[in-house]
Amino acid sequence: MEEQILKQLAQPLLAWYDIHRRILPWREEVSPYRTWVSEIMLQQTRVAAVLPYFQRFMEAFPTVEALAQADTERLMKLWEGLGYYSRARNLQKAARILTEQYGGRFPETYRELTALPGIGDYTAGAILSIAFGQAVPAVDGNVLRLAARITGSRLDVLDAKNRKIFRSWMAAAMSQERPGAYNQALMDLGATVCLPSGAPLCGDCPAGDFCIARQEGCQARLPVRSPKREKRTEHLTVFLLRRGTAAALRQRPDTGLLAGLWEYPHVPGALTEAEAARQLQMWGVSPTKWTKKLSARHIFTHVRWEMTGYVVEVDGLGPGDWLWAEAQQRERLAIPSAFEKFTAELKEGE
């Protein structure tokens, strides 16, 4: 039944899209590379936030080969602020495979694409449909929400088995003549009409005449999602340490959260000033002036950081893995937005 309901969608959806489609740079000039980079950037990120990043990225790395050969530090700096930095690392890993094994060209099969780092069902579907005109669905949270509401499905969209069911429905229902436009129309409809929070704009929806959720008045209850686990909270004490005009940084490990990025020295826990002074002593630096105490919070997918910060002028070099970076050098290093408040404090004090 669900497939039959969704099969009614293609014609009115594409007619709606031809009038209401968003003008986006990766749509105005289409290539597998541009589609890929845009879709990776758009994961967990709003279109408005991605636009300037996409432009800068294309100017810096206009081809797969340029991305494969890019200086990793420069790549991470260009990604700074977009978050989920593993996306950028996987882009470069995949670019190197594409360059070495495919001569810089994109494979045109689902199996080969999903074998590349960072490319899953959705991104493969987007590349194959938009750049190669293949009728492959691209099913993300937006599409799951649309499909659940239009069909009235009570399946839990967070269950992997159910997502495969939704994907099979969308594969059966999608336009064979304009698959790329169909997938992009779903993206736009989910972003502008069938909204995730607040009331969907059902009067503007091309599926309004046959949408089960609208008929039953249950839009706000769909899609069904199992309760998310509560984020764990971690308390950190972050040190903004200055020696003259230089500030202390250290590089995070190559794996794990924020891998390979630069950070201000920090330790677990919310330290008092006396405890912070003992920590500085353990690092082999001596405070000459305690300038400021501040606090900040950053929320990741599974963890919340509650941060206490101390701005301190010090003597001594500290551990051997610290980098005492001047402002100009810090501007070239990728410091994650989790520390944005601390970076702003440093800039203010310059």
C-alpha cells in the first residue's frame, strides 16, 4: 500500500520543484565531484552554513586530484567551523583512492561508490541520480520524514531494518525519467514545506491531496522515532596560556573525536584556581598573571562539554608536544569550533 501511495508523488512533486527549486551552486554547475562534496558538507549542516564553505572549497580544490594532493592542515582549516571533521578526512581519503585507482573519475555503480570512505547509501544515491541520471534513491532524514507522513507509516525511522524498507518504497516510487530532479525535489520539500519541527506547510505541499498524515491530522506525531539516549556530560578545564604574544596549542590524536585538530591544553574536571595552578606546575609552567576565568559549552552528537577556562600569562615552555603559536600561525591552524569562545577571547586580548 505504501508504495502505491508514494507512486502518486512523482508527477506533482516534479511540477512543484520546477517552480520552487532552490538555486544552489552545486545544482547550477553539476559534476560528480561537486555533487559529492556538497552532499558531504550538507550532512548534519544547514544549506545556508554550507554555501560559503562550498565556494571556498571549490576555489582551493577544484578537482579530485587537487583534493587528493592537498595539504591536510590547509584542508582542515578550510573545514573549520563545519564540524564533524571526519567528513573532511574521509573526503581526502576517497579522493586519493579515486585518483590512484580510477584516474580521478567517479565509478558509476552503487557498490563501488559505497566502498569509498565516507560514502553511504544516501550520498551514493545522490551522486548516481544527480550526476549520472540513474534511478537510485537518496534517503536521508528529510526523505524518511516525508515518506512516513505521506504513507502514515508508524515504523520507527531510527531502526536500520525499517530504513531499508523505506528505501525500497522510495526506489519503487521514484521518477525514472528525472531521478536527479526527483531526489533534489524531495530534499527541497523536506527543507521548506514538510518541516521537521513546528507545523508543516501542508497547504503548499504537492502531496497534500493524498498525504495520510494530513488526512488523519497526525503530522506532528510522524515520523516515529525511538527515544534518543541522553547525552553524557564531560567537564573540562581549558587553559589559554600566553607567553608574550604566543599562545599554547597542542594537536589532538589522529583518531577519535576532533582527530588531528589543534586545541588549547585542557584536563578533565572543573578545576578551582588553586587546582589549576597545581596543574600548571605539573606542566612545568609558572603563572605570572591570572587574567580571566570563563565558561563555555559545546554539544556534540553523543556528548556535551561543559568547560571552565583560565586565561593565564606564564613563564616556561611546558610539555614538548605544545606549540607556542603567534596569532598569524594560529590563523592557519584548524582549531575546532568547540573552542570558539576561547579563540575569540585570545583575539580580543591581542
